[in-house]
Amino acid sequence: MNTTQLLLSLRRLHQHIRERVVNACEEQAGTTLARVSEQHRDDTLYAIDRIGEQVILEFIEREIAVHVPVIVICEGMAQGSTVLPAGTREQDARWRIIIDPIDGTRGLMYQKRSAWILTGVAENQGQEPMLQDIFLAVQTEVPLVKQHLSDQLWALRGQGTQGRRYNRLTGEENELAARPSQAKTIDHGFATFVRFFPGGHTALSELEDTVLAAVLGKAISERALCFEDQYISTGGQIYGLVMGMDRFVADLRPLLRQDNRLCCHPYDICTELIAREAGVIICDETGEPISCPLDTRTPVTWIGYANATLRNTIHPHLEQALKKFS
């Protein structure tokens, strides 16, 4: 199996999960899907999460692992990962496939907002692969029941970002082009400091006000010069940057929260290759590429800038503010 065949298989996997999850949302009440299924140290799994998880291992074993052994990394697994076919030694696997079956569970289970299926693939060679070793990434929108269009994006390293928009009513797919914002400022655009959950809001809000005041000037308190979007889905935020909806996103929770469990993890950010291949700048708080292992537990700080001009304008102020608040 080559990388092109792997990409096609992963796209089919995503489409299968999307169909199963949307059908469940149509057939079951939101309160049923919102039941807590399992409480992990780093996150909560709801009933809706189990739908995607049930599909993954069966599909990969049938469609991929029969051709090449792989390590599957996914939240909800006993050890955080498993090797397929069963009985294969970890060092004999060719690829590591990290998956988030549903990123954005909370919004989807209450039918407030789309969720995303996220997958990244790295070679399983030498030392344990890191996020920057991912050479293939796919993310697929799980739409609301009332929504008939669903987007899918993917990237192979060095080959740019591609996409398709799927019509659930007709079955048609149309090409979808990445188009990050080319705006030179965040004026009248979306610029978000992530704070999804209770705890740490005071420090995050103070940091946000400090940075935005430096970037926008005193007018920050006089007019709504920029806006935020607390989309509880890292994949959804990556999509927003790629498609020109968002200009700046900063998820600094690991730096400013005492409890790092409620923050971004590698499986949440495993499709950042899609953004980088589209021209979006994704980095850590120092401005360097994100460096984290492909696991389900490591806290991840990440920042996304739609273009280099925004990065050059905002990042110096952000670094200065972080020195103060750290």
C-alpha cells in the first residue's frame, strides 16, 4: 500500500464515520448522545464518541492493516494505542496513525455546531515520531442534521492542501479550495484566545486584553474592532484558518492553567499539516513549529496566524505579554 492508497482509505474511513454519526444524531435524542460514557484523566468521553471509535479499528484492520502493519493512536484505547494486525510487534509497524474520531463532540451532540474527524499519519521509524513527522493529514466535517453540506480537507507534505465539499442530499462532491485570509490586520475579523472551559479565564482574559490593546491601540475599549469564536474544536479552528474565516487563534491553556488536563492534546492538533500546506502559520508560543509526541496525553500550546503579516504584527506583542503573565 502506497501513500495515495492510504489517503483514499482514510478518506473512506472518515466518510463512513460521518455517515454513522449523522445517522445516530438523526435517530437518537441529544440527551442520549450526551450521556457520559467514560471519564478519563485528560478528557470526558460521551456516548456519541463511541460511535466513531467502534468503526475505526474494524475498518483499519480490514482496509489497511491487511496490507501493512500500523500503530493506531486514539483516545479511549486502553493504552492509548494498539498495533494492527493483532500480535504484530510495535517496531514492525510501518505507520503511526493518530485519530480523533469526533473533535467537537459537545457542540455536535447538542446540534449546535459541526464536529470534525481528524487523522494524521507518520512513518514509524527510528525514534518515536513527533507531530512534525506527520506527512499525511485528513479532516472531515460531521455536519448537523439540518445541514446538507460537509467539507473534507487533506494534505500530503509538500503537495499543498486539497478539499472536497460533499452534498448529503445529492451525493455530489465538488472541489474545495483552501483560501486563508490575506488581511493585514485583525480589524473587523475573528481573533480568538481559546478558553472553552471554566478555570483560568481571568489570566487568559487579561493576557488577551494586553495583546489586543498593543495590536489595536486604545480603540479596543471603544469599538468592536475584532471578535472571538470559542469553537470547541481544534480541528474546526484549523478549518477556520484554512478557509479564511479566522485570522488568529491562540490556545495557550497549558501555559496559564494549573490543570493541564482541559487543554489541547496531540490528537486534537494532528491535522495542522493541512493548515501549513495551505500557507497558514502554525507555531508554539516561541514562534517555533509545535513539538510534541503522537500520544493522547501531552498538553499542547498552539498559535495559528492566517498569514505572515499577521504573525509579524501580533507575535512580538504576544511573546512580550507571556513574559509578564508567566
